[in-house]
Amino acid sequence: MVSNTDERQAGPVRWPYLLLAVAIFVLAAAVLAALMQVPELLPQLAAPSPTPLPPTATPTITPTPTPAVVLPTIHDLGAQVDDAAGTVTFHLEAQVPPGRQIAEVILWYDTEAGHQLQRTTDPLSDTVTLSYRLEAAKEGLTTTLTGGELDYWWLVRDSAGETVRAGDTAPLGPTLETTLVTPTPEPPPVDFTWTVSESRHFQFHYAPGSAAERDRFEIGALAESALARTTTVLDVEFEGRMQIYLVPRVFWQGGAAYGEKVQLISYLDRNYTDIETWSYFTHEGTHALAQDLIQPKENGGGPDGVLVEGLAVWASDGHYRQEPIDEWVAVLASSEEYIPLAELRAGPFYDFQHEISYLEGGSFVKFLVERYGLDTLKALYGQATGEAEHDEALVQSLYGQSYAELEAAWLAQLAQLSPTPEQAETLDLVVRSFDLMRHYETELDPDARILPSKAPPEWLSDTLKVFLHRADDPPNVVLETALIAAQERLDSGDLEGTRSLLDDVEAALDDGGALDRPSLQARHEILELLAVQDRAILRADTDAYRETLDHDYVHPVADDDLLQMPFTAFEQEVVRLDIAADGLGAHGMVLVHARLASLSSLADQPYEQDGELFALTFTKRDGQWRLSDRQPLDPTLPTPPALED
């Protein structure tokens, strides 16, 4: 019991101390926790103050200024087609530099009415919005385009004389398409007048704007050179003046002689006979000079075809160009193609195969001149009447032997020659190519088979129309350029290439002009490419033009200028075209036909490159032809071969 009393007395003395210790501990923990938060609450006390950064500049937003207009600019153009109403509404938005005014706005579109141009010349400000409505019912839709599209362009000219041109294509609806009409070719004017130039011995007549007019100075020099050669060969003098009519189309083989020394000669860049011009001058010039050899006769008459054409072929040293006459006729003489002299003389001479009869005549005359002299041949030529009995007696009196005996001696001389296989094959290809050419004329260019009986001064309008125009449809151009290429290959000695191309032409003619062979298809595709390019140039469509160019084409500054010309007509007429053996390349020649809108009058004006020639190169990539090069080309006229001493 004593023990319990002692414990109760000691309790009040310990508890205050325990409570004090707990309180101190809690206070210390609180202080420690507070000190751990000091760096966050007072960072300037927890670390040194960093150097303050400069204040960030607030960016100033400057609006981009609208570029100043420094040249006339077309901002927008278009064409709205209302097929049901039969209208096409063209619109334009344009601007010229500050301080200038719009002086003139021109709209061109590709119909006969649109070619007359829509002009706005009223005083205008420096900006303009214009529109024009074409009403088909009122003005018609006469156009050469038949694909349901209508090309157009706008031109803006400012008061400083600066211009801008841009255009596009309007797709027509089915109703408007039914109203399209193809224009009828214009006939020659009733008062048509030949353009004339002269040289010492010639007066040349040609159509205005033709290739002959372009090359008149070269033609004059060439004709004089050919005449000098011919007079030397024939040993004659001439101091008069011959009349030569140069027509821009092929007829027969391209040459004819009339009385009074009047000659008719084909002269055009796409001459699908590919006969050299000097040969025309020497051949037809021989006919003209030989008229003076013919002696007057009581009953008329003159030399037969063997003498007439034989003299011209001999004097020209070939029929179409310089040719190995005797070697070729030696080949004929040993073949079934040979025509006996008696048959040729009896005629009709011009009904026989053309090349064979002319070559035989040329070789026979050459034999007579070389063996018996030119004077005896002239006497025969001048006194012959074309009547068999008379001429047989004449030959007997002049040569002391008959025609048959002369023929035998001539053939014996030819038999001593040794023509090469290449000469024999070349002759075969020459005959075949000209037979195909005449087949082409009959089938696809029938006007070429017309040979007027009267000289050009007496022609009426129907004949003029024939001789001042030529066939220009794609099959005509494709086959004519193929015929030219075949002759060029033959001239270069590429006999296999010539034969292959003639095979293609023959297949096309046998199938009514179908262009199924690859070489002909390639030509057609290139024609289509150039037609697309022509349209792009005509309507100033830069994007469409560049799509016709190969990536290797060097884009000259002149192309940009070309697209800004105010063309009212632009066409590249293909006059030469050949395809590489691999079918991936081609080269050719085009003749430019172009007219410009005048900015000072209502009439069109000439384009300085109208009638000029350009050499073109094409490349085929990924199945598409593109233009890879274009260079101006000066025409060259080969000269007659020099005479041997």
C-alpha cells in the first residue's frame, strides 16, 4: 500500500517536461520545412541575379505592295459559249502602266468574220474590261478548223506604243458545231497580173508572193548560166529574150515549151518531181533554141519525138539532172524494156514509158553527134518533117545509111559498155519513182495531169486557177514529201532506202491514199504536231506552244517575240520531210505563210518572214514527236554541170 501512495505523488512532476519536448520538436520541424521553401519564394536570395536580357523587339508587319504595272498586262481573258443561244462571248480585263492610256484593243477569232478584227479605239483609261458577243446566226461560223474549237486572241496597245497579246481556245457545243462551214478557196482575181522581172535574155513571169518571186535574182542568174551552157553545146548564138512562166505547182514532169520561145516551168519548194531547176532551163531552153534550126517547109512538119526530146536530153547531159545516159540505155538495150527505134519514131512518142523513151532518144542523138558531128545532126533536125518516108530518105542522104543501120551501130557501141549493178538498179528506181509520181498525180492530184495547149498569156481564169493552187490535204503533203525523200535518197546512193520508201508510197496509192505504213504515219504525226504549233503561235498560247517542243530545244528569244506578233494567219507548210531509219528522228523544211494585223490601218500587213524557209529537226520520245531544232534556211539552186574541155 505504501508503495502505491509514493507513485501517485511523483506523476505531476514528469508530464510538463514531456509536453515541452514535443512542442520543441514540432517547432523545429516546422522551421526546417519553411527554410526549404525559401529559394522558391525568394529566388533573389537563393542565387546571384543574372544579367537581364534586352527586351525582344515587337515585329512590324509591312503589307506586300502590289507590283507596279510597267508594261501592258492582260489580267484575264475567256470565252463563254452559250450553245443553245448560238453565241460566244469573249471577255478581257487589261491594264497599262500608270501615266499611259489604252490606245487600242483588238479581238481576233478564227472565222471569216473574225479575221476582219474587232477594234476598240475610243479613249480609254489605264484599265479596261471589255466583252464581245459573237452571234452565229448573224455572222456565221466559216472556219478552217473542224474540231469543234474556236481560237481567239486579244491585243492591247497603250499610248506609248507598247502591246501585249494573249489568246485561248473556246470549245463549241454540238449546236454551234453544226453551223461550221469550210471556206471556199478564192478564185484568181479577174484582173490577175503576173509579176515580172528581167535578165539579159529572159523575162520571168510569176505569181505575186510565190517562191519564184522570192528567188527571182537567183533564178535570173541560173537561167543565164544555163543558157550560156546550152548555146555552147548547140553551137548557136542567141541575142533575143525568152519568156518563162514559173508556176507554183507541179504539172506532168514540170516543164513545157511553146512557140515564140515561151516556156512553162514548175517552181515551188514542194516540187515532188525533185528535178533540179537548171535542168528545166537547159531542157526547155534547148527546145526554144532548136526552133531556129527548123527550116521552112512547103507542107510544114518537123522532127519527130526522138530528135526533139533526144536533143534536149543530150544537151542537158541527162533528163532530170546529170545522168549516165549511155550506161543506162545500155542496160535498157539488153532488156525487154528496150523500145526499138522504129517504134519510137512511128509513135506516138509521148505514149511510151516516159523515162525510157527520153533516155533512148538522148543516147541516140549523142551517138549521132559524137560519131558524125553536130552540123549533120542540125541538118537532120532542121529538114525532118516527121513523115517516115521523107525522113528515111533524108537520113540516107545525110549519113549514107538507113535509120536501121544507124540504130545497129548505136546498139553495137552501147554493147561495149559495162554498166555497174548499181547503175542498173538506179535506173530501175528512177523509172519506178516517176511512174509512181504519175500514178500519184492521177489518183490524188489530177490537176497535175493538165497540160494546156495554149501558152500562159492566153490562159483563161479556169486554167489560172489550176496553175496557181496545189493540193494541200495531209495525204497530199505526206506522199509528196515521201516522193521527194525517195529522190533525195536515190541521189545520195541509198538504194535500199529508196526502194523501201517507194514501197510505202505504192502501198498507199493502191489503198486509195491510206497512210498505214510507219514512215507515212510518222509524217502524218509530224504534220499534226506542226498544225498544233501553228495554232498556238496564231493565238499567242505560250503553254500550248511549249508543249510542242522537245526538252533539248534551245528556246531562243525570237520565239517569245514570235508569240507576241499580231498574226491573222500563220502556217508552216511542210515542203521536205524524211524519217530516220530507227523511226525516232526526222528532219525537214517548212515554208512560212503569215500575215499580221496592222496597228495603224484596217488592212493586214506583210510579215517579214512570210515566204521564208526554215530547217526543222524532230525527236520522238515516249511515243510523241516534238520539235528539237529550228533554223532559218536560205534556198540554194544547184548550177548546171561544167562542160568538159
